[in-house]
Amino acid sequence: MKRVLIATAVPYWHRQKGNQQRIFELVSFLAAHYSVTVFYMGQEQPPNDNLNVSYITTNPYGVWTDFAWRFLNWMPTRLRTRLIRMLNNLSYRRTIGAFYSARVADEFRRIYAANHYHAVVIEYIWYGFLADAIDKDRSISFLDVHDVFHKRVESFARFGRVPDKVVNENEELGVYRKFDYLIAIQRVEFDYLNGLFPGKALLAMHPQQANPDIYGKRLDALRPVDKLNLVYFGSFGDLNLDAVNWFVERVWSSDLADRFVLNIYGAICDALTIDVPGIFIKGCIEDLRDAYRDADIAINPIRFGSGLKIKNVEALAYGVPVVTTSVGAEGLEEGVDEFLLCADDADGFRAQIFKLADESMRRSISEKALAFVSDKLTHEVCFGAIKQIIDEEPSDRE
């Protein structure tokens, strides 16, 4: 069986954030076909699971930094959130050089040299320095890009914001050049990467399994007098905080409140203090299905950022119509006005929600969303190109 080494600093097994979900699905898919070793750079102990996965853990932090991170994670969530926001307000930013760790690089080099891996996958450009240990005559290398980060920085800047991790174009392109293949999560970024590095870019969207029964049952159970449920899911972060605040302050109105309620889920709730009729802070939820069973419309009023918005494709997998912005629809452009409704200004966003008060429209959009997920977002479609490349690699390549 071929062997694959995956390096990540994301504790993806929690599956609480979009990037955790993404990496979990990729690891699971590869583990179904190959012997997978995960080189985890962090403090946590990965779980013992039933996947065909072995773990090697290395802590990238020194004694005092390690203590600080452990103390931060020990704090109550709301207090930790306030501290992170304070650091953001003090313009605490990490450049790409800040992620380099000689300890991690040496340990990765040792692990790689001691075993034969047919393929190596590095998660995020921040750990691109690990590519220096990869022998191109022994292994093919993939960088799972997730976002084109210098474009993310530009997107934040248009709203006077700076993300917590920054990189310029030349630095990012320098990392890309180290790898055989670049995995893009959505079409716009694939086209950008493929234009710069023809033949190196792979489009691997986020896979989902269609859940065709849940939304149909919701439609059949509604009475004409019932208010419709809007749902929003968000982890803590500037992107999501801005989205919620903009929606509450600019989009939400008394006429919306007469017809809809908004339920907000996720870690973002610990940073919210909203006292507005019709808006409810629900907190974290273990099973998304519990929220989507009562969902009529999903909203994602994100105004800046990059990558594929995982919350959008999750909603589509449950057949729930989505109202988002042009930023939120990036990578899903083929679905605009089909299973995604978009608007970038408050009046337009409100109008798109009101359109979905029509049951027949919601039913039609739901059917199109489920068809898209079933056709375009299976694991085989999303990750098949990666598997094909690994399969074509000679087994005895040394």
C-alpha cells in the first residue's frame, strides 16, 4: 500500500471550523486508499480513531510560549475571545517567517528520511518550509493552499482590516514554487494558480454528502402563519464578527422580524451581545442536523475574505437555500440565482431574503442545491485528481 505523509498544525479532528472539516475530509479520503501518517505540529494529543492513520506529534513551542498557549486554551471561552480581540486591536500579526521552527523542521526531516512516502501533503503556506526536506526523486509534494493569502490581505485592506496572518505576493509565490502540485479549494483561486503555474494546480472543492430528506420535511411541516428560520453558523474571527454586525445593524429590520427569526450558532456566539427582537444567540451545537432540521434559509453576509466558504456548502448539502454576498459566493459562481442568492448592499440582501418567503422558490432552490452537491461535491469528484496523481506514481520510486 502506498504511503502518504500529511503535515498540519490544525487539530482537524474537532471538526468545529471550516478548515478542520476540510482537512478531516481530505485525511479520511486518503486514509481510505493509502497508509497515512499525520505529522501534527501542536500541543494536543491526536485521538485514537478507526481511520488508517498513524500520528506523529511535535510541539513547535518553547517552554514559555507553550505555557502561554496552554493558559490561553484553559481560559473560559468568553475571556479567551476578549483577549484575542485585544491582541487583534494591538495589531498583533504573524508573518510567514514567524511560523518557522527549527525543531519542527528537524523532526520532519528525520521522519521523512526514515520512511518512504510516495506523497507528502503540507497544509497551508505557513509550513511551506517543510518542503525543503522533501526529495523530489522519492516523493511527489502537494501544498493544500486553502486560501490565496496575499489576496486575502488585499480583501481585508479594502475594509480597513488586517488579518492575523500576513504575507505578500512574492513570499507566497516563493512557497508555491517549492511544490509539485497546488491544491485549490475553489474555481477562482484554481484559475489564478493555474495561470501562474500551468499544470500544477488542482481543483479540490470541499466534499459534502447530500441530505435530501431534512429540508423536504421542514417544508411540509410549516404552516402559513409560521415565521421562517434564518440560520447563521460562525467560528470566532474578524470575518464572521463583521458579517454578523453588518447584518444586525444594516440589514435586520422590523419588517424582517415580522416574517423571520435569526438563530446564530457557533463559537462566534461567545463574542456577541445582541439584544434585538427576533435574533437569538444559540451557541455551539454538536450536530448540525439539529439546527438544519428547523432551518428555512441560511445566511452568510461575509464582506471580505478568500477561499471557499464551508458554511455555504454545508447548507447546500442539507438543501437549505443560501443568501450571501459576492465574496461568499466566490468559487460557487455557477450557483448564483440557482441555489445561491447574492447581494452586497443591505437593501439588496434584505430583498433576497424576502424572495425566499415564497415556498415554491425555496423548494425549487433546495432541489437544485441537492443536485449540485450530489453531482459536484462527492469525495471522488473533489479529491479524485489527487488520488489519480498518487496512483500513477510508481510504487518502487526511491
